[in-house]
Amino acid sequence: MGVKLEDKKNKIAQKLRNNSTDTEKYLWKYLRGRQLEGFKFRRQHPIGKYIVDFINLERKIIIEVDGGQHLENKKDELRDKWFEEQGYEVLRFWNNEVLTNIEGVLESIRKKLYSPSP
């Protein structure tokens, strides 16, 4: 028998965690260990057939950090639509936004954490 799909996704997620981008590492400094308003975040977490950059499972909020390759990306639109159909909200931030305006990014995340669930 082959490796289960779930095991494969978990191994991919672990590899992604071990090879995070500089921007992901920077944002993670502010999200890990319940540092943001006491909310728990996970990074490189599998959901369905996807792996998300960051997620708060309690509030069902996904945070994606994107580089220029994601500009007007149809796959991202389909992916976000699928997440929304599953009851998740997706926040997307550009790399340069995270690196140059971390307080603004964190404030956007805070607002979403405290807004009523969809």
C-alpha cells in the first residue's frame, strides 16, 4: 500500500514549514505562540487538497502571503472560493506589505479576528 494522501500532505506541509520564505518567517514572529491577541495560529496547514500559509482554526481565518507570481492568479481565485465554500475567510497580503507595513497587516488580521463570523 502507498502512503496515504493525508500523510503526503503533512510531509509537504512540514517541508514548507522548514523552508518558509523570509516574509513568512517575519509574519510568523508576530503570530506564533498566541502573540496576537491570544489567538492560536498554525503555519503551512493542510485543508482539503490545499496547504495554507497561516490559519486560525477557531475563527476559520486563513492568511496568505503572496509574491508577484500571485498577481491575478486564477488558481488563487478558485482556491479562495473553495475555502469560502468551506466557511473560511481568506486574507491575502503582498510580501512587500508584510515587510514594510507589519502594523497595518496585524491590524487587518485583528479586525478580522474580532469581526462576526460569516
